[in-house]
Amino acid sequence: AHMLPSLFMPLREIPLTPNGKVDRRALPTPDASTGQHEYVAPSTELERVLCEIWQQLLGLERVGVSDNFFELGGHSLLAIKMIPLVGKALSNTSSLRQQRRSFSISIVFQHPTIAELLAYLYGSFSAGSENSNGTENPVKINTVSKGPKLFIFHEISGLVSPSFALADAIGDQLPVYAFEAVGNIELSKDCTSIRSLAKKYKEDIQRVQPEGPYNLVGWSLGGNIAYEVAMQLSADGEMVGFLGLIDSHKRDSFTAWDVEQFRRDVFDRLKQILDSVELETMLSGFEIAEKIPLVNKQDKLTILDRYRQETGHEGELETASYAIELLNAYHALTTCTNRHFEKEPIKMAVNLYAATDGDADMSKSWIKFLEQTPSVMEIKSTHQTIIQQPYVEVIANDIVGILMEKKSRANQFS
């Protein structure tokens, strides 16, 4: 019974994409009021506020505390929009603010109902317990349980959200897991170099999947992380079944860190993610980017206190706090890319997906690191759009095809 859908909606016809697949984006949003599961009304003021936020985002007249955000029509982009809205509601609950876990996009995927989300955020836990300050990596970002698992690695932002488009394009064909650095790793310990970060992520993968073959893919810096994880798995005698690098560039070292450019990049990225126009006010007067390696806890509290005093926006503190966590992760990842680059050639097949409007010699940058000539698929896109529709659909179809063929071959010999 647990595998049955919670909502059924009759359709005259199934919308299809030009290549004949189900066009998920054209499907109508399910109406929770027609659902066959029991509606559970909010019983507290916080539950009521969160239900209203979900109703607003999902365009529904009624949402209960046991309704699943994604089953109601929610998706990754709506989940991103939810973060500052729910964060503000949580921050306004001042009596609870100091005794809850941190809140991020990946939490929504692991706790997709309001009841589960609040139980997680305010549930009892000890300071040293597992997962007390964030969610567990890797984050499962679809509901598929059967088939070869695919692990997606984040790029320089450290966020899981750039992985959503690829996961959505893969759909229900493979179980998809993704990594997020923000709030999920001890940056000062796990992110001192690409090698140390890869070691942590390798251990996280093996907790989910104890034995190979392992299927790894990453966009931009995520490709470099995937490569390092593959190297370490191979060194342990494990099999890597698939290694996909999406417009990733392999270099002996990255360009020296430009502090001022870093500050501009951080502001631009955080404004884009949080839709906040007050980040520069919040961080003005603090040489955040020059604090190496991280903004420590006291700096963070000082910044938030100043932000509260200067703007009077008590309810925005959750958003401001999340902004600093993003800055920390972005800073640490930018710094660690300058430390350690594997020199030994990798002994496995590699699939490169290269944006044509970019570095035409991307594949050449990997040659000395690969024993086998890589398979290169050129995508008519830019570095930024290659991971978006419609281009990411081409990559998703190729990955699914390769993994399903490998699975079929393995079944023949088992």
C-alpha cells in the first residue's frame, strides 16, 4: 500500500515532449482537495503559517500538515523559493529559534511534509549527534528506489540545487543522489583540499552503497570532485561504472584567488539565490572574504547583530544566516580548489559533455589524466546553460542509456 500514489487525476491525454517522453512540466498541478488521504489541519500558529506558505507557492486552496510538498506538485525551483519564506516564519518564532536544527533546501527533500519538517527541526538531539547541524549527504532528490544509483556532485556554490535539472530530466528511470556542502560538512576539516573533500564524499557514498559499481557525475567543479572520488574508489579496489564530467576543466592548478572578484561573485550569487537586496548592508564593513579560511561563529553572530540593528528586520535573520553559510561554503570551495591535484592517469572510461560556446579544448585538458581516450559529446550550449533544459535532457538521456546498457549486460552474465 505504501507504493500507491496519494493522488489520482484523470487526464484526456498525456502531454509529450518532441522526442516522445512525458512532458512533466506540462502536467497540471494536482489538487490536494481531491486527494484520497486524510486531511490533517494545522494545530499551531507555526503550522498554520507554513501551510499558508505552501498554499501560496503551490496555488492550492488547502494544504494539511501531512501533505507531501512534491506530491502536491512542488518541485526543486519552488523548494528554493520556499527557503527564505519558511526561514522567516521560523525566525519569527523567537521562543523556538535557539533550539532547532538548521534549515536548508536538502532538508525539504528528506522531510517533505510540514509535520515531518517541524519534527526534524525541533526534535530532540544532542550537540554531538549525527546530523544535528544539517542533513545527511548525499541527498536523495527523487523517489526512485530501483536501478543503478547515480551520484551528482555540486559545483563551486556548494549547493544541491544545480543538480535538480539533471535529476528532473532523468525522471523515474534511476535513483538520483546529490551532494550539498552548505550545512552538511565541517568545512574547516573536510574542505581543506579537493582530496579531503573527495575522501569525505567517498565515505558518504559507501554508506548509501557499500559496493560498486559506482556511477558519478558532476558539472564544472563537480566534475573535478567526481574525478577525485573515482580515483580514491579505484585505489581502494572498487569499481567505478560511470564517470561523467559536464563541462569540467582539468588543470594543474587554478588561477590565484582574487579577493575582490570573490566578493563580487559572492554578492551576485547570494542575491540570485536569496532574492535579497540587503546583503551588502548586512556584510558592509566586514572584510569577509579576507577571513581565511572561514567566517567563524563569533563573526557570524556579530554580522547578524549588526544586520538586526541597522535594518530592523528581525524576521530576515534566517535568510541572513543562510547567506553566511553559503558564503562560508563558497569561500572554502574556492580556496580548496587551489590545493592538491591528482597527477596519476585514471584507468577507466570517462564521458565528457562539452559546451560548444566555451572552451573548445576542454577535452584536451583531461588527456594527460586519462589512460583511455574520453568519449566526448558536444552540446550546443554555454557553460551555464548546459545544465539546464533543453540541453540537460540530452545529457540525461545519454547517461540513462549507458547505465541501462551496463545493467542489461551485467544481468546477462549473472
